[in-house]
Amino acid sequence: MNFKQCSTFGMVFMVSAGLLFIGCAKKEVPVGAAAKSPTVKSTPSRTAPKVVAVKPAVQKPASHSIYFAFDESRLDTAARGILNANAAWLEANPGLTIVVEGNCDERGSREYNLALGQRRADSIRDYLAEHGVADSRIETVSFGEERPACEGSGEACWAQNRRADIVTR
């Protein structure tokens, strides 16, 4: 073998070896295999990305408690404002359901307070339903005076207990 043949053979050998290494360096991995092993990465798809319409983010309402006047279940202006924010948030999150928990202060009999707490919860459910929230997404319950937010007597404490809480499930 002369020098020219040797250099040609060497050149062919180096090119073949290079192609062999380049071909082994990038191995296609099935997508299912990448999910099974966290160390294996699949190559990205070469298709155009999908364009998805995104609704503007609706902030979670700052308050999930509605407060009532003594012996009342009617919603005042402040309560309606809070409920409007809750209705918008629920519309933006259709997979969520809520429970409205009616509460009362310690004045009145146990039975009376349970009924008043239920009327409070029902008034919130009705308002939300009127504003587009499906009834099937709203449960109501009354705890009467059994779950006070404030343990004590006096108007300041009683005002905190005359409420309905909106709890996300």
C-alpha cells in the first residue's frame, strides 16, 4: 500500500468514524420513554406551537365573608360588592364549588339562630345564582351560633359573628 492509498484509506476511516459518532450522539427517544425515566429527555416536536386563547386573570376576592346587621339576612351594598367579585372569580374558575356557611351571634335561641344562619346562606346563594353561578356549584349550611369568629360578648364581637363565610371546595 502506497502513501496515496494509505492517506485515502485513513481519510475514509476518519469520515466513517465521525459519521458513526455523530449518528450516535443524537438518539430519538419515544415520548412514552421520557415519561418513564426522569433522566431521559425527548427531542422537541418540530411542529408550530398551538395558539391558545387565555382569559384575563380574575383575582381571587379579598374577602369571603359577608357581614349582616342584627337579625337580618338581607344583603347590603358592601355585601353585594363582595359577592360580585366572588361571582366573577367563580365564572373564571368553572371547576370550583363553594359552601356558604351561615353564622349568627350568641343572642337568640339555638333553633332561631340555625334558621337565621340558613336564611343568610340562602340569600347569598340566591344572589350568586342571579349573577350567573350555577346552583349546582353552591351548597349552603347553617352553623347558627356554634362557630363564632369572636369568643366574647358585646356589639364589636357580635358583629364579627353575624356573617356568612364562602368556602371553596
